[in-house]
Amino acid sequence: MVFPMKTMIGGFAAGLLFALPAMSQDQDQVARGKYVATAADCVACHTAPGGKPFAGGLPFKTPMGTIYAPNITPDPATGIGNWTDAQFLRALHDGIGANGERLYPAFPYTAFAGISDEDALAVKAYLFSLPPSVQKNHENEMQFPYNIRFLMSFWNILNFKNSGSQSVAQQADLARGAYLADALGHCAECHSPRNLTMGVDSSKYLGGGAVDGWTAFNLSSSKGEGLGGWTTAELAQYLKTGNVAGKAQAAGPMAEVVENSTSHLSDDDLNALATFIKAVPEQAASGPDRFSFGGHPTDITGYRADAGQHASEGEQLFVAACATCHMLSGSGVKDGAYPSLFHNSVTGASNPDNLVMAVLHGVERRGSINDASMPAFEDEFDDRQVASLVNYVKDMFGNPQGKVDAAEVHRLRLNQLAPSPIDTLMKVGGGIAAAVVIIALAAFFWFRRRSTSASPQPL
Amino acid sequence: MAEYDADVIVVGSGVIGGLAAYTLAKAGKSVIILEAGPRVPRWKTVERFRNLYDISDYNAPYPDLDYAPRQGSNDYLQHTGPIRYGAGFLKLVGGTTWHWGGATWRLLPSDMKLKSSFGVGRDFPLSYEDLERFYIEAEKEIGVNGNSQMDESGANGKPFPPRSEPYPMEAQNFNYMNAKMKEMLDANGYWTIQEPNCRASRPYAERPTCVGNNNCMPICPIGSQYSGDRHVTRAEKLGAKLIPEAVVYKLDKGAGGKITAVHYMTPTGESHQLTAKIFVMAAHALETPKILLMSEVANSSDQVGRNLMDHLGFNLVMTSKDELWPGSGPVQQNAILNDRDGAHRSHFASLKHQVGNEAANLAATQYLLGQGVLQPELDDRIRSMSARWMNFNTNLEQLPDPVNRIKLSAKKDKLGLPKPDVYYSVTDYETRTRDKVINETYPTFQKIFGGEIIKIVSDWQPQDHQIGTCIMGDNAKDSVVDKDCRSWDHSNLFIMGTQTMPASAAVNPTLTGAALTLRATHGMASEV
Amino acid sequence: MATQKVGAEDRSAISRRAFLSVAMAASFLAGTQNLFAQQQTGSETPVSADDLHALSIAVIGKTADDRPLSDAFHKAFGEANPSFLLRASALSAQMKAAGLTTPAAFSASPLAKDPVLHATAIGLTAAWYLGHVAHDDHDDHGGGQVVAYEKALMWAPTADVTVIPSYSRGAPNYWAEQTAQIEAHSKAP
């Protein structure tokens, strides 16, 4: 038995050697593409819950309608299997689809414009190395006038600088971090506020935004709501593990970012990213640091002595449901698997939304250290109960400012979008009127830009 | 107005009713679920548990209502046989799987062919092979973790019984006690099997990963362990309508032997009637026959209510020589199944031994206080005894016996409905098996672990595993339903759950009840 | 009121593993049942909250130095089993007179040999350890009043390894990672 085996291994090794040079180059490019695609978290948007990776189908609810992420697997019919390099680059850099149609900026080409050609083509090589999934793209459900893709060119005039990274500092040691944050990670897409036309408001860069009912906190170096009180090492640890004891734990969409993207970055890249974010100038300083609030343990002696009958609803729910893992003191457990509720950036935020969202939808985060999994209470608590509980937790362990009521819980439960300025405009003026205003505004900017800028936009 | 109130009415909202309702709703049927008890959120039960005077009473945290009595201090069950049938059952949305150890065993092929293999008991009207793919489906629905490499027949052979897919989740690891026990038992030819169970060993279908709160009974505080309310909620999300606090008391017969309507009372005694094309009885092995007997339906065989079985339990409580530390992790993980299968079954019952993993602090403290131990000794003694506490619980297979039965008592409950009268007894088959275990096996266990016996409890302890009372068979003359769970007497009446099993085996019956239910509902869905 | 009557039917219904602990407790203070009836066992006035606190520390030790909890027990005894406060008063007076302030001193003293005083000490210890006050302190089965769950002293002796049932301890699988810890302390002399 030994002899044939040896021959087989020898033959295989020879074949491998012969093929190695050519394969290696391709494999390097695919490996690089995989890393870049991970840093850009392509999978997060291009995969439906429970669906095949990169096969698309995830809906994006916007005030203008619902957009569905397309299939970017190499299936020629339903995916991007027939795309040329040039088409791929044009989509990433200019927001223009294979047939010349304007893409909706739910696809963050405004950020991806900064991705180098080499990295972009590596991503293409990686995507093309994956098994093709046959899955037809879901038609977008955009309201008029937004279903006219051509209008996106006006939007681009308003919101698309296409000048590469929007980095605030251009020192060499920050360049890699800026590239990771802006071009690949597109952090600003969620962590910057949006302007009237739903573009990223670059004047409030990383000053805090919202996504899917979750608050994407202020990442600027503001004390208080921002990251001014964080060290670079803590920020890098957060991006790697989603968990910094005494500061913050990732949940919701950020848990997905950590799970799918940042936990896979090299330590050097994490450090560069953290260093860059730490250098982002302050946006609107406010109040005490979110992680600075201490806790007040529940008086369990008084509670048990009358079986909780005189406790508030919030306290009853806390003792019965939350204290099981977070402990009566709110301290969490020693190994940090269930985090402390005090010195916690979510309970310490003045905005209660993320606490409400965590209670309603739970937390699921698979990570390099251990998995985090908190059950969802949406089927167990009604809106009023969630509000009572969240307000109790904020009083006992976090920022007593910013209480929530049942109506706000209800809105978050249904993931109804908060009324946006454009929504109001639509309601007041009607769809056509709003469209006219947008087109007029766009035209105004268009002509102004043309008159002041002689050079065409850089690629 | 529609011709019927629903395509299907399911009576009972436990694991069986929930699964049936969910599967039918998923197949596009309109479904109404009727549940005698109320809906209670998990947190409330956790809260009630922690406020209990006696935390070892697993029924106590759950509602005990005059219109929907559970097992408890009420006078609901009327015991008329030589053995008090004190097995626990609950009445609320989700049923008795709110408090269970979560054991989800399959039967062995021989368990289903007891009569033809060993000449005792009865055969199922279908084979293990017929049920296998529904076991797979039930394991996925309920969310089971297990070790697919185990020989669950207890013979330390190849993986058995055969499975066409591995367990949906990987087995949870043993804690120190179970790992140590396995070492010591293996060395003596007793094989410690990892018990398949429905705790999530990874996030699974809205359930978080089990974190070892050691409270599977009476209430998993985090909802990692499956309970029947899960499928009720899922069925509701698919459009099924749940009516809680609806005490069903009558089924109407119509032309062609069809069931035409179901009647229920509200807690205040107000009566309502609903119609459907198909009726599913999933109201537990005690209530289902009670309702059928009150309605005088499905009973041409005179077998409704008969063949009540349970796993007759008895215990060895001892301390081990070395510290083993029960109490960390989930409450049960192991089983010793050496005597589960084999030729001996013609004469001795199939057996399952299990060493409980509940924290022993309460038992040790009560024991030591009873011995008059005070501080400063007490703390050290509690620690030492809790770390060494071993509770061997033995379950044995009870044969179907028509004399063991549910009848209607002359006594009435709050709503004026007859209380169940339970006659329960054992035969020599079970008694001789128990005596053999106590005289031969228990001393061996004691020797292996080198400890002191605290107590041998030989009184029969039913295990809350109600089986039988509406058994399935090949023949309308001696069984209540056919292999599709369809009443022999009424083509649109289905009876589902462990009450249809014509054999009890020695293992927890829920998964088999679930697999039979899924098999039946898939068949039914095409008929509505 | 966290009071609950556990009747005979309930006991038989208790699940298989649970019934054992209760079966153990049935003989909780076996042999003392008649003592209280036969002898003049209590003082005329119930023990004060201050004295019950001091007595609890003297009988149980520092772990009972929790004034709010002691006061909760005092209140619960007053409601569920007032005669216990008379017996506790007698024990308190005798221990004070003898200058006994620690469990070691009490157990070494002749007072601990007195069946009535010993039974009273057990009754007090049972309340603190089990977290409830029995209506009748020689029968734990008769129901009573709940005072504590998490703070019942029976959990503390094993707290480094096990959980207070229903509470979490650590990440999933913590139970499979305790071998080194358990073997280290179980081999210690």
C-alpha cells in the first residue's frame, strides 16, 4: 500500500510545482480581493438573511422607496458574470451600472470611488472565484420621481465629490486608516448624518447617523457622545472583538460589521483605522462620556420580601429577564460574556434607541473571542413594557436623560423610518412639487459648479 | 360568511398542538388553536419561580386555575388505582414542555416492534424506517443537539439507531461530573451516552445559546431550551388564530361519521362553538380521552382512555467518594442505557438510568439541617455534600395495559365538567425489573463511585411522561387511531401526541410524539 | 404575600428529582416536634429586630451580617410564625448572658446541647439558608413566607463552581472548562 501512495503524492507534487507560478499570481489576487471585499463588507448588503452569500436580495428601506441589493456572484444571467473590468470599475467608482444606468447611492459608490483600481479588480477576481448563484434580482420599489434613475445624476452633483478619500488629515501615517475608513469601510455612510437629499453630510463627518432603527454613534473625537474618551487600542479592540469591557459592545448592524468585516482585518490595519478615527475632529461636544455612568444595584432584599409586588414594572422586568445574565448589580459576569450595563456606551447614551433595539431584537455577534447572543424580547414584552424596562435601566445604570415612551418603542419595533425632511416636503408639497424643487436645486448647483470648476471630476 | 370557521381546529397548544398548527398554517391552511389555559410570558414564570416557597416543586411556578387545573394541590385528578398517578402536567399556551429536561430521544426499531420482537406489549402500526425522516424534521423543528456518533441502544457499538442526517446542532459538552462519571462508568462496562436534548448549543431559531443556568426545570430563564409556545407563536405569525382560556368540552358528530363542531367554555362558563373541516386533538394524554369520552366519539373500540403508560421512576441517592460537582451546566446530560435493549425484554423492562445534574445545595442543606448541623461546620458540609451528591434516576418501560385508564369521574370541576378518574397500576414485569435494579445495579453503582447511600426511593414515581390513552394500531377493534393518527371512527378527527404511542420504551417520548404528528400533518395537509 | 401552602397532593406531584430534597426536609427537625409543646420554651416578649440581627450573627457568623435581610426575616417570622420570635428571644438572652457571640463559641457551649435552644438555632439557620420562614419551624412542608432567593445562604458555599439556579455564570460551555479549578481545590488538603 505504501508504494502507490508515494507515487501518487509525487505525481501530485510535480503537477503542483508545474502549475504554481501562474496559479500563485491569481491566488494572490483572489486572496487580496477577499481581504478587500471583507474590509468593504460587501457581503453585508449583498446577502439576504439566510440567503446565499453575495446573491443579493437584501431590502433597503429609504424614504423614497425600497431598494434591493443585486446578485454579485459570477452567474452570467442573474449575477455579474458577464461584466468586464471596465464595467466593474465604473460601477464602483462612478455609480453607473453595466448598461449605463445610474445606480442608487444605497450602493456607496461615493465611498468606493476611493478604492484603487488594483484593489477593485482584486475584489472582482475574488467574486469571480466564487460559485455562481442563480438568483434573479428583485425589482426595486422606488416611488415617483425617484424611480427615474436619471435623476441620480442630479443627486450626484449635490452629494458626489468623487475626490477619493474624504479624509480629514492627509499625513502618510493616517493615509492607510483613511483608505480603510472611507474608501473601503464606508463608515460615514452610517456614522455621518444625512442631508436633505439623503446624501452624506460631509460637513458633519462621522458626527453620528442612523441605520435600520439603530443609532450609529458619533465617531468623532468629541467627548461625551463621541469617542474622545477612548484610546486607540480600545478602539482597535472593539473593531476586532466587538467588545471592550467597561466601554461598549457591538450590537445590531455594527455587530455584523465586526463579525463580517473588521474582526478579519490585520492588526496593522486595525491600528491604522483606529488611529485615523481617533484623529477625526470633534463634532458637537456634549455631556459626559457615554461609558462614564456608574450603576446602582437593585435592592433585592426589599424586592423579594414582598415578591416584587411594590416594584415598578421596569424593575420587575429587569429582575426577571435581564438580571439572569447581567446580574442584579448590572455588572454582567466575570468573563465578560454578558456585559456590564453600567460603564456601557448604550445605556449611557442620551438617545435610548439602541437600548430599545437590543431589547426588542436581541444581540447576535459571532466573534474571534466568543459569540454574543442575547434573546430578542419583541414577542415577550409589549411597547409599554419595553419603555418601562429601558427607562429603568437608564435610571439605574446609565444616562437618566433621554427617556423613551411606548410610541417610540412601537416605531422602532416596526422599523418605521423617522420622518425625514424630505418626507415632510413630500407630504406638504406633493411628489411632483418636491421633484421640481429637487431638479431646480440640482440644476442650480450644476450650473454653479460648471462655472467654478474647470477640470472634470477625477476618477 | 365562510362555510367553516377554519380549515383545521387544533385542540391544545403544547409542543404537539403547536407543531401541528404551525405545519398546517405553513401549508396555507386556516387554523384555530384552542388552549384551556392562559398565555404566560417567560419572565413571569421566572419571577414566580424565584418567589416560591418550595423551589423544588416544578409545577408551582405555573398557573393553577379552577377552570384549567394543572397537577397540584387541587382535587382535580381522582385516583382510583393502587398507584397514585401524580405526574405533572401544565395548562397554559405552550403546555408542559415549559418544564422539562428537554430530552429528545428517538425510539429504537425494536421499541416499535415489542410484541413481534419480544412477545410482550404491542407493535406500532408503522416501523422506525417509516418514521425516520419525520424524526429528522422534528429534530430540526424542535432544535435538537446531540452526538450523532453514539450508540443510543446502549451496547457501545456503532451509531444507532440509523439516522439519515446528523443532529441539527452539535452536542453540548459534558460538565466535570459527567466527564468524570463517564470515565469511571466506562471502566466498569457501563456506557455513558450524551443525551440528545433541545437546548440550543448555538443560536437556533430565535433561541440564544444555552449558558448553563441549571434551571431547565422548572423554567429555562433565557428561552434557550425549546418549549411548545415557540411553534404556537410561529403558527400565529403565519396567520393561525390562538384562542387561550378556551376549555374544550365537546365534539359534535354529524352525517357520515364526521366531526362537525367543537364546543368550548370561557373561564366564566360561557359556551362557544366553532366548525372546521378537520379537528386535531392534541390536549395531552389525560385531557384528550376525557374530551372524547364526554363527547362519546372515537370509542367504538372501547380503547379511549385505556393503556395509560408512563415511565415508572425510582431513585438511588448517594454521595460519591470524590467531588464530582453536579450543578454546573444544564440539568441533565447523560444516560446509561446498557439495559435499554436486548433479549431480556421478554422478561424485564427496558431501562434508562440518569444521574441528575441539578445544583444539590437545597437537598444537601435540608439534609444537613435535618441532621442538626450548625455553623461553623455547616458551610463546609454543604460544599462537601453538594459536590458529592449523586441522584441516580431510573426510568423503566411500562407495558400497555387496558386496565390503566382515564374515565369520567362523577365529581365535577368549576365549570361543571367531569374530573378525570385515573386508575393506575403495575404488573410483575415492571416490579421484577425494579427489584433487580435495586438489588443488583444500584450496589454496583455505589461500588464504582465509592460513596454512601443516602436513600433508595423504591416508590413508583411517574415521570410526567404520559403515554397511551388513545393508542394507534392496525385494527379498528383494538386501537383508537390508525398509523396516520386518524380516528378509526371519524375520518376528519385526528388525535396527536404521545397518547397515540402503543409502547412507552424507556426514553422520553416527546420527540416520537412530534415525529408522529409531523407525519400525520403532512398527510392531512393534502386533504383540506 | 409570598405565602404558599404546599399540600399533600402537591408533594406527590413534584417531579422526580425534586421530590428528593423535599423528602429529606420532611424530617427536618424530627424529634423536636414535641419539645416546644412540652416545655416552656420561649420568653414572654418577642426578640427585637436588633437582637435578632445580633443573634443571627452569633449563630451563623459574618454571612448573616446583613441588617436589611435580618429585618426582613424578623418581619416574616412575626407574620408567619410569631412564636419563633419568643423562642429566639430566649436563645438570644441566654447567649448574651453567656457572652457567646460566634458560632464556634455557641457550638462549644453547653447551650448548644440543650435540645430546645439547638432546635431554635436550627430554625434560625434554616430561615437564612433556605431563604424562607416556615409557618411551623419543625415542619418545612407546611408552607410559609419567602424572604430571599438569591441571598439565601445555601448558595454561597459552592459559588465558585456552580450557579444560583436560573442565573448565569459565564460564557456558554463554562461547565466544560472547570476541570483544572475543581481538581486543584479538591486535591488541596
